[in-house]
Amino acid sequence: MSRVLKVGILGATGTVGQRFILLLSQHPGFTIHALGASPRSAGKTYVKATKWKMSQAIPAEAREMVVQTCEPQYFNECDVVFSGLDADVAGDIGKCLCFILRADEMAFLKADLALFSNAKNYRTHADVPLIVPMANPSHFSLLNHQRSNYKLSKGFLVTNANCSTTGMVIPLKALQDAFGPLSKIMVTTMQAVSGAGYPGVSSLDIMDNVVPHIGGEESKMEWETLKILGGLNQDATEFDLLKTTKVSATCNRVPVIDGHTECVSIEFERRPAPSVEEVIKVMENYRTEAQELGCYSAPEQAIIVSRDEDRPQPRLDRENGKGYSVTVGRVRECNVFDIKFTLLVHNTVLGAAGSGVLLAELAQKKGLIV
Amino acid sequence: MSRVLKVGILGATGTVGQRFILLLSQHPGFTIHALGASPRSAGKTYVKATKWKMSQAIPAEAREMVVQTCEPQYFNECDVVFSGLDADVAGDIGKCLCFILRADEMAFLKADLALFSNAKNYRTHADVPLIVPMANPSHFSLLNHQRSNYKLSKGFLVTNANCSTTGMVIPLKALQDAFGPLSKIMVTTMQAVSGAGYPGVSSLDIMDNVVPHIGGEESKMEWETLKILGGLNQDATEFDLLKTTKVSATCNRVPVIDGHTECVSIEFERRPAPSVEEVIKVMENYRTEAQELGCYSAPEQAIIVSRDEDRPQPRLDRENGKGYSVTVGRVRECNVFDIKFTLLVHNTVLGAAGSGVLLAELAQKKGLIV
Amino acid sequence: MSRVLKVGILGATGTVGQRFILLLSQHPGFTIHALGASPRSAGKTYVKATKWKMSQAIPAEAREMVVQTCEPQYFNECDVVFSGLDADVAGDIGKCLCFILRADEMAFLKADLALFSNAKNYRTHADVPLIVPMANPSHFSLLNHQRSNYKLSKGFLVTNANCSTTGMVIPLKALQDAFGPLSKIMVTTMQAVSGAGYPGVSSLDIMDNVVPHIGGEESKMEWETLKILGGLNQDATEFDLLKTTKVSATCNRVPVIDGHTECVSIEFERRPAPSVEEVIKVMENYRTEAQELGCYSAPEQAIIVSRDEDRPQPRLDRENGKGYSVTVGRVRECNVFDIKFTLLVHNTVLGAAGSGVLLAELAQKKGLIV
Amino acid sequence: MSRVLKVGILGATGTVGQRFILLLSQHPGFTIHALGASPRSAGKTYVKATKWKMSQAIPAEAREMVVQTCEPQYFNECDVVFSGLDADVAGDIGKCLCFILRADEMAFLKADLALFSNAKNYRTHADVPLIVPMANPSHFSLLNHQRSNYKLSKGFLVTNANCSTTGMVIPLKALQDAFGPLSKIMVTTMQAVSGAGYPGVSSLDIMDNVVPHIGGEESKMEWETLKILGGLNQDATEFDLLKTTKVSATCNRVPVIDGHTECVSIEFERRPAPSVEEVIKVMENYRTEAQELGCYSAPEQAIIVSRDEDRPQPRLDRENGKGYSVTVGRVRECNVFDIKFTLLVHNTVLGAAGSGVLLAELAQKKGLIV
């Protein structure tokens, strides 16, 4: 058995931070050691500092922990630091993020800590892996280069992807592995309000309504997909972004609490394209390093394929695999491309905090956490 | 001034029928003369027979009218008959429809009545025009052929399109007129619950949820578009369906009361493709016969283009043009095709009852109602 | 015909301010002359300064008006000033309010303007009438005293009540007029999110949820009722609050956009208590000065009584009387008190902006606006 | 350890039946042995017969069980039979219920089975206990009389209460035990849609809406409370209904999926009335036979009292005690009575299926199941 890791959580009072606390409080391999939030929260107990919005109660071990500011000095004893901060989130959490991001470029790297970040800010950085744990764990191998570049002995920075990207690239990676490159990807999302944090989306904006725009989301989906589904050069010092795949995303907010639904149409380079049944089989049989290395949070099936004509549905399927599985349904032929299907991802579990947790489990299994 | 027409409404107690009654009660050119519904409703006053679900009260003139069964004999004095029946609607309205559809093939044609039908059943028929009033009113010219074929002197049967198709083909027709044929159309819809009638969608199915499937809807959108955007042969005796346009539709139900939102991506045959600004201008300047002939219900603008990044929204835009305009927003370049945009159509006004009313106004202006 | 009055609106960009603009833009007796909002909005056109959230579009006359700060100097030409500010509203609108309220105590009274305020701050003031236009318009008579006290020639300050109080006191006043004093009033409300302004209630707080608390609301309902249903002393210089009536209120927020529903149980002093039918008749026949003086916005019926067992409902009844009627249903005997019933009030029309408009109409009819 | 009991579930495909299956599939003391539903479902596997609407997946052991009709012969081997049928549920489940209820009066009693029924039909019967397991388990003692009356050796019929009644009587019983009789109880409920079964409440009736009426619910709450909080005669052959307590209930449906919220005001006979703090303490310290006998499903605390001003909330508190606790908040003085508070009960766990399970656990502990 591997040793229990001490973990810190940045942005612990936000929506993603709350999910981190829930996931980690039930986790045998991690123990919550430090909580960071905005200066306004610092010095308070967690129960006082947070407006808890999860349907399960605040875990007992977190209630009375004292919240710190997001400065490295408070996280020195942590084996792993998770950042639940999201650059899109409004208000003082956002301000806190700015602080961190200014801080971490120097302070954090000097502190030599292992940071898993959910924030968008470093995803596009040439030295920072953008990893969806059940899609491209091979990108961990760039960390050698990162460490030598930044003169780190045990620290590193890994980012996870945007929640919507995360859900989509898992089945796409399965298909790319089996059938070769995709030439075209068109996706329209229907995203849950929890993705915008708290208070986030006003009830007056979303009740009896759809908001056909989420700031920055479409370009994230379009760009992140190319990095995640792309490869590394031979020395594992550079990312090779996909060059022949075109991605077009349209992102909408709908009145759903948790769970992003995504309607995807794809075209393969390969001719003839695989059949519906071949696509389903590949998805159902898809196994990743997370399963093979026996990561604690890895779901039995990375992708659950439903053959019911009206699934996946957020309310009924978001807890599949404890929120760590992607549920795919309606796999069928597309009149314009080859195949279309609908997928569902739990946006704050697999799409955010859960990816961080799974990345940390993978990193530990791979011997990256010392 | 043209004379005031007596109108009958079939399926008067359903969701679409209620909308017909609202629209017609405020209409200077029509007077409600007869109401038809299922045998269970027949013989009751309208107020007793219907479970009224509109946010405006039942119009006074309809309250005490006695509901009839949907048999031609009760509609003999009507200049126009609107059918608000929908084949998808469950329960005894559905049964009533079956009855009518059995009945009308003979009885109704013999009765020589002018019927505008919202039901899907005859849309695909080779002798029946499928007309979206602000897209393909030229298809009225097939009625000569229909009348001679069925030996009708004043009667005819015209169908309007599915609610989602209706919203989409109006901007597409504007673009096709201006820039020539479209080669590819990809659409993902987020449809309101009122489209399923009453009781329709269970609250347990749609609260905090998305249902990624609406029975038969996708194939309707894919096929109807080809008939509506297609032409007629020279004698106006046959429809020429589009042959080079591919359409792929994905239809979802979302927790919205009224108003279908549709995310559309298109590719033109023409190279280079028109720019975003050219597309916007064509949509804004689009005028149809309905405007030119001065139809009472025709909105000032068939298409309203919003340049706000987060519009259209069902709650804020569905009443545009009193529910008769299509609102388009987010016109922008598509990474995969040429242009993408999001549109909103009021599914029970322009998408159903309102199309019937506008068709009848057009038919009268064109001298088809005698 | 009385002359058209120039009106100013304070808090014009908020939820209540938007409702004022809608109501006034369609009003033959008023013309919008000046708009005030927070310093952040000042200097911008209204369309740029506001996040419009109404389902009807911004009225043309307001779109390009330039918003001012809420200082009297910008409202000097106004015959009437409406304040749509609400002290509960968060953020910089709230700050703006603080500013006004500091300002107006001196500056505004010196400016000698006629102000109708929706804010709670002066409702409890001994020299300020708290008037629900269809309940206690007789309280206007205290304005003589107010004017002499504050050395005003044409200005005055009148407040309208809290939205929930407004809905309740109208039927209670009708019953009190007919049957004498009430000894006990117990009310439980289910209030719409629009009552909290914008952004107001977070979607994460109210979707699939009820929030059983609205800050300060219960004490407002309990206290305001005693002032409104009370009288004046003989000189009309002091309010006589009810002393023998006990009121207990419980206020909840529910996932409804507009329209507060209130379940009321009452006990009369009189024995035997009136019957259900007597109560219904009194409510149906209730006419107020607003009707008798022919106020433009006064609904035909102040109280609409439904005998359907499942009404009133917010979505179906909030527009009754264009939002100016109270709809009452389920009038029946109470096992504990005498009578119970459920009422619905449109919280931003009759419950806020509409009360202001109706108060101004009454004041004009009564010769108070010079 | 007591032996594992074989259980049957009537109405297994309905909303309450689905909840029974979830609760029982995870229960160490019961094993699901037989499933009954309408003739239309009979002969199908459970996965085919049911429209599963729970957010957790169908338990593996139930998926392939073959559903039977609700006839005693199929349940002969069951130690316990739970009836999840609800007389209010529409459609063919309702028809199935009629069948059972006709059937059971003779057939079922002859079959000598132990039946725990959630249906309303026998709650008022003079020989049938109406038991809320954490309120009046003492009423089990009437079963001797029932058995001798109906010549049963091991069978019996026990009913649980209406979901709203269940939530309310638990804190009321705690207070009555501590402070003596209540003279007046006034309650207004805001009930979840799952209480109406599936399809149940139409989305068009409840989105952006409140329905101020639930058929039969108010009289159930008013009457059942008197039986549950009442006693038995000395021989345990008759129920003594409360005679001096008056109960008035108003029941509303709100857009919430699970969890009924209830606003309660009470007056004690005792003078002076207990203080807010005394009331809170009694509720917090309330322990019942279910806790004392160590029933598996009994929550640690029957009543959880929150001191946060905005709790309980359905989305955040319905899972408290795994759905078996009542959460109480806002305990405060009432201007009209003595004390008011708001409570939340999970309507399909503690309010329906969970009460059945807990009753069976109690019955086994008491030696009633042989």
C-alpha cells in the first residue's frame, strides 16, 4: 500500500473546492491538510467561511479546519496541492485567483510543490501538461522536461481540462486509438449551472430559459481538444497539437444543476468509416491506465454506453461511476458526417475536482510524487 | 377590405388549439365559428372541455362555445378549418386524430373544405404542399393540381411544418435566395415542453434535466427541410426535393415552457462563402410575400438579428414580433463549416398555430379562399 | 383630460425600475422624462446601462435616454418621481440607494419633489404614508400634515408597501370593511425570485429547491399590515396602528419567476363569523377609489375570485388585470380560525412598480400633484 | 442476528416502488423475493416493465426479476409484503390498486400475510394501525386484536401515513411527549412532484409555477394527525383520536423533485408555553423505539435541528439521515400561536417507502414477524 498523502486545496470555498472536499474526505489515499481561499475567508473555520451548496453535508474533518490565504507557505507540508480556482468565477474568488497566479509563477515554483490546477490559465503553456486522466495520461512524461526547466526536485504543475472538453475527449480518444485520426468534430453543449460557480448564474437568467453563450468556453473546447488528442515529440519536451482535425463548438447554459450534456458529430479520416456497432464496442471496451494501474477513483468503465433511445440524461446518469464515468448514448449515423452521439459528464466530478483527484492518483502510481 | 372569414379549429382543446384560439380571438380577419375535439369533449362548452394552460385568460367568445367532434358536417359553414391536432400528442387527443385522419381522406375532401393542418401526417404527401409561410409560399401554386386531382372546387389541404423545421428554414431560405444552395446543415435543438402538448412531458422527466431525444423529430427536420427549400416542377404538379443538401439534426428537450432554441452550422456550395456580415445583412433585410401582401399577422421583420453575444434567449425573445419573428444571434464563423448561428422560434406561435393563421392570410390574399 | 405628467425613475436599471419603464411607456398619462441609477450607470444610454430582463423588449423611448445619478437636480422638471430602488437589493444598486437615502432627507425635500418610493426605509416613518392604492388611499390625507411639517409646497413622500403585504391587505381590507376587525391573521408565502432583483437569487439556491427564509420579509408583513389596515386620527396628523389584530407571517422563496402566492388564514372578531359565500361575495364586489375615480391602471376588479379548486397559479393568473388584480382562490373554512384562502399578487406590477403608478394616478385625481 | 426476511413489493414499478427497491437492495435484513405490478407489467422483467426515474441505477438483483400481478398467490413465500401503491396515482397503476384493494379484503387476509401498506385506503379503518415509525410505534399493540378479529396466525395489515403527515407528526410527538397536548396546529406545505408518482405532475403545470391544491391531501393531514398523536384504549382494541386538538392544513405543489417543506405553527395547552430553546432541545434529544431497538434504518437523530436561518432546504437537507431524518429549522416565536418552525421530510424515503421499511424492522424486533 502506498502512503496516505497530505493534500491542500486552493479555492476551497468555491463550487469546485466543495466538490474536492467531498471527494477527498471519503478517499483512503489522501488526507486533507490545508485549505486556501480568499483573504476574506482566511482565518475563519471552513464551516464559517463557506456557503456550502452540496446535497451531502460538510464532511466532519473539514468543518473546523481554519482556512488560509492561497500562499505557498501554508501548503509546504502538502504532498499534493489541488487548485479548485476557476478563472471564470466572479467576485473575490476570482481576485484570489489573480493573486495566486501572480504568486505562483515565482513563489509556487520556488516552493517546489506538486500542483494540480483546474484553472484555465496554464493549460496553453508550452511546458505545462493538459491532462484528462482517462484520455492522455501519457502527457505526464513531459514533467521531466518541466522539472529540469524550472529547477524543481519534486514539484510540478499539471492542469486538467475544461469540464466540457473533458467529457468529449474521452470517447474521442477511444475512437482515435481504434480507428485513427478524426477529421471533423462538431459539438453543441447544454451545460449545468454549477459550472459557473456560486452565486454564478442568476435564477432570472436561467429559469424557463437557455443562455446560448458561455464566455470563452467554445474556444477552450476547440483548442484544448487539439492539445489533449495530440502527441509529444520524441524527447517528451514539446506537445504536437493535432493539425488535421477541425473542431467547432457551440456552448449553451441550461437549467440543470449538475451534468453537462454534449451532442457530438464526427468524421473519421479513415474510409470506410467505422460502423455504429464498431464505435459502440470500442467505447464499451475502452480501458485506460487509470483502470490498469488500479487507481482508487477510476470507474469500472471509463465510458458507459446506453442503448436506450432517451439517454444519457443529467439527472439520471450524472452519478454513473460515482461521477467519474462518461455516459454515451444515441450512437447513430450522421447524415453529414459519419457518426453522432450524445454524452454526459458530471462537470464538477469528472469535469473538475474528480479529474484532479484521478491525476494525483495516477501521478502517485507513476512515482511522480515523492 | 376583405371579408371576415369564419374559421373552425380541430383539436381545439389541446396546446396548439389553445394557441389558435388566442391568436384568432384577437384577429380582425377571422371569427371563430366551430370548435372540434375528441368525442369525450364533444357537447361540452369550451371552458368545461379544456384544461386551459395559457398565461392569458380564455377569450370571452370561446368560453361558452359548444365543442363538436372533428367531423366535417360541423364545419360546413367554415371558410377555413385549422387543425391543431398533433400526431405525437398522447391520449385521447391522439385517438381523436386517428379518427380524423381516417375520416378526412374521404369525408373531408368530399366536404370540399379549406384545411390548414399542423399534423405531420400529410406533410410528405406528393399532392400536399408543406409550407412555412415566410419561407416557401410559392408552393401554394401546387393547389391547382391538388384541386383538379381531388375534384375540389374550393377546398384544399395545406400543411405547415414541424415547429423546429419552421424556425430553421426561414433564415436558411433567406441565405439560399441570396447566396445559392447550402451543401451541409447541422442543427442541434433545445426544445420547449409545450411542444409535447398537455400533459405531455412529466415534470419528473424534465426538472433539473435534459432529455436527449424527441421521437421522430430529427427525421422530420432532416426531411421537411428538403421539401420546403426545394422547388416545384414547371407545371406546378410536383415537388423537387433538394438533392445536394445534407441535413443532420439532433433534438433535445429542455426545461423551457415556450420557445425552441436551435444551434445551426452551415456550409454553402458557393466559394468563397459569404462573410458573417453579409449573412447578417441578408437576414436583416429578408422580406417575404407575407410582408409584401400586408398579411395582418406578418411581423415587421421575419428575422430579427441580435448582436448581443448571449441572445437569443427563449424567455426574453420568444415574444418578438408577437411570436411570429425568428430571432437569430451569435452569427459567427464555424471552424468546420462556413457559418454558425443560434436561432429561436416560438414553437406554438410561429412554429404551429401562427403558421396556420399566416398561411390562411396568405391564401386569402392570393385569392385561394372563395 | 388631465395633463400628461413628466416622470422620473430612480433605480431605473433594476428589476423594479425595468417594470416601471414598461408600465409607463404604455401609459397615456405619463411621459418618461429622467432616469436615475448608480454612478456606474450614469452617463450611459439606458440600453447600455441596463441588463434588461423583461420578456417584452425595451420600450423605444427609453433605449437612448441618458441615465443620470439619483440626485434631485436631474429630476427638477419631473412632476412625479418614482423610486424603484429596493433596500434589499445587493451590490451597487444598494449602494446607490444608500446614497439617495442620505441625500433625500435634506436634498430631496428641499427640491420639493413628489416622490413615490418602493423602498422600505420610510414606510415606518410617522410622517410618511404607507399606501396600498386599492386598500388605504384615505391615508393620502396625511400629506397636508407632512407638507406643513417639512415646509413643502408641492413635494411629498409616499411609500408603497412590501410586495407580499400589498397582495394580502387588499382582500383583508375588503373583509374588514364588510365584517369588522380581524383578530388573527396567519400567512405563509411562496415568493418569486424577481422580488430579489437582479442578479438576486442564485440558480444554485433555487432550482429544485425552496428557501424557507427571506431577510426582513416576515416582520415587514407583520408590521405593515397594522399600519395599512389602521386608521388616522381626526386631524389626519397621526396613524393609528391596529392594536387588537395579531399577524404571523412565514416567507419562503420558490422557483417561480413572477408572482407571489400566499396562503392566509383569518379569524374575525365578529361572532358568528361570515360564511365562505359571504366572504367570496364581499371580495368579488370590492370596489375602491381607484376604480371610482377612473384611474387608468385600476383593474376592473381589484380582487378576482376563482372557484376552481387549483387556482390561483402564478403562471396562469399573474397577468390578471394586467398584473394589477389580486387573484384569490380556495376560499374555505379553516379548522382552527374562521376562513382560509390562497391569493396571488404580481410582485413587480401590483406589488411594486404598479402600486407606484396607481398611487400617482390617485394623487393626480385627488389634486395633490400641481 | 435475526434471519434475513424475504420481502415482496406491490406497485414495484411506481415511484414509491422504485424507492422500496433501492432501499431494500442495500438492506442487510431483507432480500427482495417478489415484485408485483399491474397486469400490463406482469410477465416482464423488472428492467423492461419499469420506467426507472431514480438518480441511482436499478439495483442488479431487481433488474431481471419477473414482475407478477398483485395477487397473494405470488407472495406466499414472503415474510413481509410492502405495498408501494398509492391510491392517488393515475393510470393503470391506480387500476391495479383497485384490483388489489378489492382482492385483499378477502384474498389477502386469507393468505395470512404481513402487509405494510402505503396506500390511504385502510388508514382510517378502526382495526388497522396507522403508524409513523418514529412517532407512534406503540400502536403496533392493536395487532393482537386485529389478528383475533380476522383469524390470522401470522398475517396483519399496518398502514403508514401520508408523506406530509409523516414529517409533521414526528416533531409534534416529541413536543407532545415533553410538554403535553397541543391545542392548535396550522400547517402550510410545499410538496415535491415525486409525491404524485410518474408521470404525475405535468411539466406545464409546475415549471415557473405553484399549484395551490393537492387532492385529498389537506383532509389526510388533518385527520391522520389525530389518530397518530392519539392513544389506544386499555385493551388495545380501539384507537382514541385526539379530541381537543384542532388541525388546519393547506397543501401546495412546488417545482421540487424530492422533499416536502412544511411551515408549522402550534399552540400548546400548557401555560406558559415552552420557550424556543426548550422546544429545540426536546427535538434534538428526541429518541424513539426505532433508535432504542437498534433498527437498521433508524437515523442517528429522528429530528435534526438547524440553527441556520435559511434551512431546511429540500435540495440540501433531504438526504439527512439517508432520507430518514426530519430536518427542522427556523424555530421561533409565533405572534399568533406559541411557536412556529419549518420542517423538511424526504417524501419518498421517510414519507413513504422508508416508513414501510422501518415499520417492518420494528415489527421484527417486536417479534411480530414469525
